[in-house]
Amino acid sequence: MRHQPDQHQIHKGRTGTTGQEPTIQHTANLVIETEQAIRLLEAGSQDAYRILAAKKLKQLQQTRNNSNTTHKRHMYLTKNIQPKIKENNAMITQADKGKTLVIIYTHDYHNKVHTFLTNNFQAIPKYPTNKYQKQITQTIKQCNLIFNKEQNKYLIVRNPKAPTLKVQIKLHKDGNLIRPVINNIHSPSHKTAKKLNKILKQHLNLENHYTIVNSSTLAQDLT
């Protein structure tokens, strides 16, 4: 039973973030800004608004105190969980669906990644990123009608790296397969692709016939 708070913190998943601890400075700034706003009102009504503001600020102060307690409790539980995971040679990753966090043994995680890479990719004899960087740089310089010289230096990634791989666990699949998630931020083509995507959005008006913006849009389309 003594591990029940830790389990509760884990079950909260990504929604159980500890967030930022509320600060006294934030409240002080709010008081100053409130007083400045009240002084812009008519002189006869300022005192009445000061009373209302004082009551509201008192409520916020009580909320801040409660938030401080909750924040410290979450931090305490999080610090307790991390050593236990490390001691058992495990790690935390995300599930493929929902906001669930998954605790998995590190060797199982690595085995799943290795199996995925072995079954779907073939090793190459030479690191290709530097060659890819040169090709991207030359292509940018040749595209004078799309990029001007001032933009070129911002589109070229300095010290590029190969994209990194993380995986999400498919809890709803037999064998808990993985979904690969590629981080392309530091790759040679990231900034160029981002810029081209912005240009295409400005010049192409493509209607989405099979996608929705959010649940509200879907409900409106169905009614």
C-alpha cells in the first residue's frame, strides 16, 4: 500500500504534470496592474472596485497556497518514482494511444527497437548526413526564384545531425508493438522543409475533404 501514491501519479500520465510553482512575484504584479487599471476609472467608483479586487485577490492567494501544496506533493512523488525505475533497470515512455505513460524494462525497449530496425531497414556503409548537407546547401543556392540570398544563411542547418528515433508502445496490439516517432529538427532539410511548407500554404488553397480541424467542427458538420 505504501506505493499507492506513486502508482496514482503514474496513472495520471502526461496530464499529471507538476507544472510551475506559483510565485509571490506573480501576485505582486497582479496587484500593481489591478491598481493601475482602477486609477483609470472615475474617482467616485474607484474605492468600490478596490474592495471587489481585494476579495478576488484574496481568493487567488488561497488558490496559490493550495497550488503550492499540490506542486510540492507532485514533485515529491516524482522524485520517489524515478529512483525506483532506475533501480529496476526500467524507463518511462509514451503509449501510442491516449495520454498514457508506460513503464518498460530498458532491455525490452531496446529489443523492440532493434527488431523494428532489423525487419524494416538495411544498414548503409557510410554516414550520409554530411553528404546530404552539401546537397541541400547547393540546392538552396540554386533556387534563386524561391529563396533569396538573405534567407539562405537561415535555411542552412549548422552542425546537422541524423534524425533521432523514439518509439511509442502500442498497448492495444498483441505483443505491444511500437510506433516509431522521428525527430527531424536537427537534420539538414528541416529548416528548408519548414520554409517550403509555409510558401506552399500561402500559394495553394487545398480543401480538406477527409480531415477535420477539431471535434467542434465535426459536430457542426454532422448536425
